[in-house]
Amino acid sequence: MAKDKRIRVLMAKPGMDGHWRGLVIVTQALRDAGMEVIHGGNMSVQQIAQTAVQEDVDVVGLSIMTGNVVGMTEATIKELKKAGKGDVLLIMGGIIFEDDMPTLKKLGVDGVFSTGTPLHEIVEFVRGHVGKPKAKK
Amino acid sequence: MAVESPKESTSHSGIPLKDLYAPEDIKNLDYARDLGYPGQPPYTRGVYKTMYRGQQFTIRRFTGVETPEQTNELYKEELRLGQNGLAIAPDVPTSISLDSDNPRCEGDVGFCGVPIDTVEDMETIFKDIPIEKVTTWCYTPYITGLYFAMAEKRGVDLKALGGTTPAMGIFVPIPVDIPFRVSLDGEIRMAMDFAEWTAQNVPNWHNTSVSVYGQKDNGMNNIQALGLLIAASVEAADTWKARGRMPLEQFFRRISFEMAIANDMFEEICTLRAARRLWTKVCQERYGLTDRKLMQFRVRVQTSGCTNVAQEPLNNIIRIAYHMLSGCLGGAQTMHPNGYDEALCIPTDQSMLLSIRTLQILQDETNVTAVIDPLGGSYYVEWLTSEIEKRAWEYYKTIEGMGGICKATRSGFFVNEYKKANLDWDKKVDSGEKVVIGVNKYRMKPEDVPYKVPIYKFKPTAGKEKIAKLKKYKKERDHARVQAALDRLEKACRSDENIFEYMVQAYRAGATIQEGTDVCRKVYGLDTVQLMKL
């Protein structure tokens, strides 16, 4: 992507869960790194897709702490694809079961960052992967 | 090797620490005035004369899994293992009073806790559990309403029930936006009506409790948490007083408190000691209370979840044990050890057993409960207790200077407080200034960690089954009776009748948690304070 275009990110929590701390911190870290971040807070999966389109974001970041990682991710990706945003760089964090990792990759999640990930790793990942074609599943 | 000048050090709240404390550091301390004996104001050394010799602290985990049936099994197992208090962990929709079949709750039903829509669900959760013998902690007045409705249906005398609802927690600013939350004014009305109703009908219930658990878990330090706790309790008591419906003393009779307990052991211990002294001072000086029983700061402590990490999860066992030791040395009445696996999943059976045993080992093997306030008189502990008391009082005064906690919340003051606290914490972890073993020090590659722990497996169909069950319930109930009860509730909401009474009646008549709360949403409007909008 062109160097002068700032990376646009939507950060959201699909569903109603109130464990916001990770979302707030990653939002700030990406902003500190010069990205334009829309802090969506709690959103339905439909709202996430609509906002991703309206705001023309390059990246969608999901935070899921309730355990329903696969269900929520699957639903979000379905809506993103329906809205024509299936190519967005999709990253996620939260409480993620190791056993779910292969499923998440298969669904089309580009990067998974569980708790304890140094923030710079997330920033570097986004910079390194944004705008590139998705890895083959 | 001799080191001339020791490294600088601070407590977790940023209080500068010397490397040694001596008599001159506590020379202003007056035993009778500042410490006193346990069971005597200012209660620094403990709220009861006999403390753990008289009664061991209560073991109470926060438990709820994807169905009411499974939750019932777990509660029975907890009691079999020797736990003596229960705490209902609701799923996300239940915690915010939405029904399982609300389309907005798709994907959240049965995750992170138990879904409770109806009094029938509550009956299932407490099937074969002697509720008159075990005390239960309920998350909100709405959930408590379902609990009381269940007890009434069972024919249990409400006067025999014991438990806690952190109803006055509504005065504490929350670190998150809660979607569809009733407006603050409406929530205050509910909290006050709840407390008045329970004072008359469920006299052993801790009905005016205040919790700052989530505040510390969202990055606030002990000084801020204690300052907030005092500010919220004062505003709650003032509100009660201004309503003037029941004697002021009644507000203090069954008050209790909840705090998170984290890694800085002495700071945690001293915070509990300081809290007791500070609360006594507030009771005496602000409210002129003379009955010493009304000044007791009874407290439940729980492992601060944010101290547990996903990397090398067995390390959390050690962290939790230290937290619980701190709570015990600090004189807490109820203790809640988290599961060591909670950064990975909700606790497994193995983790539940370990949590309970952690406290039983503390009670029965270590002998730390034999002598009351064993650290009392330590130069460091007494100095730090005074220091935390002083600083927390200053934080409380800052909030008071803004016109009290509700005004400060509405002004957006706490948005920045939380943001600052969160980001500051993370910056310190990222830079290594705040050490987290296995995360930013001695970090291993995941594949090099020589063990794996079991993970709680959700039943993936549980949510769908719950929704189907609720739909069937809604279809089969007595519609006219439900509607009449909801209309009656609305009438109460629009007058000065006690709304909680009619909430319980609506639940008994078959209304769901959301239908009852929706009446409050309709009459009082929704919350417009958007705390974490960045």
C-alpha cells in the first residue's frame, strides 16, 4: 500500500461481553504506532461488517474473552464476506484455546495474539501483513 | 559483596519504600486510637474479637457454567468438597439482564457463566441445595430477585436466607460500557428499593454491599480502589439518608465490601487494615454512629484475575496461594481463589478442587489463622497501613471535591483514570519495569514449556438448547398473570412504591429477567455515560 496512506483499523468485541481491557490497550498501541483506529467497543457481528465497509478499514481486530472464540469468529467472517470485506486483515486476541488455533487459521484469521503478547509484536504483524494477499489456507 | 546504597523500590501503588522500617517510622502511632484490639473500633486489627479462632473465613468461589443443570451439579460438588458459600457467576446476557433468546445475545448465551432467564432456571440451579443453610452471593438485584422468587416458591422463609448482593456497587464507576444498562438514576432507585425491601424481608442479607473488584482488575491501584470504595459507600449512605425512609443505622447494619487482591503482598494486607480504620472514621465522623457493630468493615477478597497469565499457567497456582495468604493475614471474612487456568478457560474440575484445597490448606495446615492480626506491630506493616490510609483518603477527597462520585462519573473523570491506569500498567509490563514471570522475564517459547493443562470444554449446543427451553417456557406460561405483574411493576416504577417488591412478584408470576428489567429501562431510560469510548 502507498506509504502516505495510514493503516485503518477497526477494533471491536463481537457480542456483549464487558472485558474491555485488552481491546483498549491494543487500540492505543496501534494508535501510538501511527495507525487510524476506530474503537468499536461491543458490536454485533453485523455491525462489525457494516462498520468495516463504511470506514474502509484495512484491518479488523477482534477481542474475545468469553470462550466462544470459534463461534464468534465464524459469524464475523461470514458477515465480512457478505459485505465484500473478506480480504481484510483479521487479527484477534483474548482467551483463545490452543486447540482452536488450526480452526481459526482455516476460517481465515491472519493473526492470533493471546494474553501476554508484547504489544510491539502486534504492531509489527499488522505492518508486515496489511494489504498483502491472504496466506493460503 | 557489600552494597552501599540499595536499589530504589516502590510498592505497586507507587509508594516509595525504604529498605528497613524502625520505631521512628511509627512514632506517631497510638495503640488505642489507631489500632485497638480486634473487635473494637477502629478495627485495624480485625472486625471480630475472636477472628478466625471464632469462625474461619468463608470459602466462596464464583461459579457458573453453560447450563443451570450443570451449574447445580458443580454447586453440589463444591459443597461436598467443603466449600461453605456459593456465588452465582452469570453468563454475559444474564449479568446485564437480557434474555437468552434476545437476538443481540447470539453467541454469548452460556459462555463465561450460567444463563438464568426465569425462576425455573434458578430452581434448577439450587435443586437439592439447602439454601437456608448456605449463603449465596448474587451479582445484581435482578438476579437476586429471581433467587428470592425461587426461595418463596420453595416455601423457604426469606428470614432464614443469607447472602450478599453488591447492590451499592452501582455508585462505583465501571470501567466498561454495559449495553442496555438502566440509567444511573434508575439503577440507584433499584439499589435503594432493593436494600429497603431486603432490610425488612431478608434481614440477614448483605443488602448494601459495595464492590471495587473490577476497578482494580482494570488497572487501578490499591489507593485508588480504596478511595473509590469510600467515595461510593459515602454517596450510597448519603442517598439513603436523603430518602429518609428508614433509619440511617439500617444502611450500615449489613453493609459489606469486596476487593480484588493482587501481587504486592504487604500492600494488599495493609490495604485491608487501612480500609477498616478508614471506614470506622467515616462512620464516626461523617455519620456520627455510636453503635460499634455498625462500623465493621466486613470484606470478601478475590484473586485479581489480571495477575493470572496464560504463559506457564501452573505458576498461577503460586500467585493465587500468595493472594489468599495476603487476604488471610489481612483479616478478610470471605475468600475467593480464582482457578489457575482462568487466563485460558473457565475453571476445570481439577482447578476447582485445587482452589478449594488452597484455602483449606491455609486454614488447617499452615497455622496462620491461629493468632489474630499476626503482623500487627510490625514497623513496616503499621507504617504502610497509615500511608495507604492517608493516600486513599486523599483520593477520596479528590472525588468529593468534584461533587461526589456520581458527579465525577458523569463528568468523565474516570474515563481518563481507567485509561491512564490501563495504559500505565501495560507500558510497565511491556518495558519490563513490572515483572511478570514467564511473560516478560524468563519467557519460554510455548513449545518449550514442559507441560499442558486441561482445558474446560464447552458444550457447543448449550446456548441453542437454552434458547429453545426459554421459548417453550414463554409459550406455556400464564400470559395474563405475567402481563398483570409487569403492569403492576410499571405502576410501582412510576410512583414511590418499592419497585423491588413488584420485581420479585413479576419473576414469581413467570416474567423473565429481561422482561422485569425492561420495565425499568422503559420508565427510567438507558445509561448514557459512555466510559470507554476512546
